[in-house]
Amino acid sequence: AVYTFKHALLQDVAYSSLLRNRRAEIHGTIANAIEATFPDTVRTQPEIVARHLTEAGLIGRAVPMWEQAGRNAARKSANTEAIQHFNKALELTASLPDGEARKRLELAIKLHLGPVYMTAKGFGAPEAGAAYERARELAEDLLDLPQLFTAIWGLWLFNLIQMRTAATRSLSEELLAIGARSGDPGQLLQAYHTSWTTNFFLGDFGYTQEQAR
């Protein structure tokens, strides 16, 4: 049997008549049932489970679901939805206990938000710059070199589009230093790409030609 409300207002009244603790309990039960019975829904529409977990007060479980929902939306170029989901994840992350786990969650979300903002609002979007700046702070605090490289690369692109030449060159030099320090050939290659691109924009064509070889 399937039951539906004849009018949305009836549903609202029935919902609001429940005590807050009872509502949270029901939301938690629904989330558990979806996770146990409908794995495809969890995979393709994690925002449904995320909402129930949020209403149930199960924030630690809700944040990864909102993040996954944002990633799913970004893959489909649904950038407005992606931004909403990622920002919901950030809002909830702030209520988690302070510590390394929370910082890593925030770092991952900020690094997802950067490119989504750039896609939705342009490479010079202030929101993108702010996301990458915060990601940089977190990566430095966590001593996470790979994530630090990603954050600085995003900041480099943001500043390049803004034509902030001094900042762009400084960030490019930081990327070269991190690439050399990590010994990661992929990072080093990307760092050299930022270097010749930066100097091309600055008009140093001789250096650009040498670095691009």
C-alpha cells in the first residue's frame, strides 16, 4: 500500500505536530532504511539521505553525504546545486568538534568548491579565491603537501586571471618549490606550466620559451 497526503499543508501540520526528538528519531530511521535497502539511491541521490541525517542530528554522517551530493552535481555540471550541497556540508562541518578530522573535511570541501565557483562564476570569482585561500591555510596547518599544492595552484590561477602579477609569480615559485620538495613528477610538471605561463603574461618571452621546452 502507498499512502500520500491530499494536500501539502496537511503534511506540514502533521510534521510540525511531532515533538522534535520524535521527528529526529523518524528521520534517523528513514536514513538507516534507505542506506540498508536502497544502495543505488545512496549512490545517485545522496542528498536525500543527507537531509534525513541532518534532521536526525547525525552530523558526522550527514557531512560526507552532502559532500558526495556536491560532487555528483559537479560531475553533471549542475554547478548551482553543487555549490548549495558543498556549502551545506561546510555549514554542518562547523558544528563538529574541532580537530584534525574536521579540518580535513573542510579542506576537501573547499578544494571541491574552488573549481565549481570558477566554472559557475568565472576563474576570477572572489568565492573561488576565498575557497582556495582557506584550503591553503588548512593544508599548511595539516602539513599536507599534495593538498597544499592543489590549493596554491588554484590561487595561482585565480590571481593570474585577476592580473595580480606579483602574487602570481610568487605562487608559481611556491609551486616549483613544493614540486621539487615532494619529488612528484606530475606536480613538478604542473609547476613548470605555471612558471612559463606566468612569465608569458609578464612579457618575459625568453624565459617562457626556455621553460616550455
